Amino acid sequence: PMDSLLLTESEQGGFLGAPGHPSGRRRWRASRAIPADWVLDPTGAGDVFLATLLADWVDRRWLGGAAAGGLDLRLAAAAGSLSVEAPGLFGVPDLASVLRRAARRRWD
């Protein structure tokens, strides 16, 4: 949703605040980072995280409506994690890689 606020803290994860609480306050969800196997180039990891999250919000079909179970943040974290393992645009992962990384339990 466009009235949400996303705060990221690199490998510490982050938080997503969205309206929806009956009091009018934001409802906050934590986003844990998923550790990368190695870090080659961290530039753009936040952009990849955000692009993955926005892609799910724009068209829920491509991730199967992931936000319903909080999976949207997990997939975004997986994409960000993968993006640091290669330089520049070579680090931007494909969907299959994101799904594999998100399925790991190592970060729980």
C-alpha cells in the first residue's frame, strides 16, 4: 500500500508500518534479514528489497498473494540477500532464486 512506511537496517532487517489499526496508528511488522552466503557488492540491496515488495503489492498473482501470510517481506529479504552476492545488476536475482533463498530456515 502506498501509505506504508518501510524502515530497513541492512543485515539487521527492518520494519513495515501500514495503516489499519482501529486507533488510527500504524500497524508494524518486523522484517528479518536473510544472511547472504557472501557479500561482494552491497550497493542496491535495499532497492532490490523494495522492488520485490512493490512488485508483490502491484500484482499479487506473481508471488501468489504473498502478503497474506507475511511472505512479502520474507521474499523481499531473500531478494536483497541474493543481490549482494554479485556485482551491480548481475546481483539482481530471478524469482526461482528468491523462492529458494526464502525457503531456507537458517535465518529464522
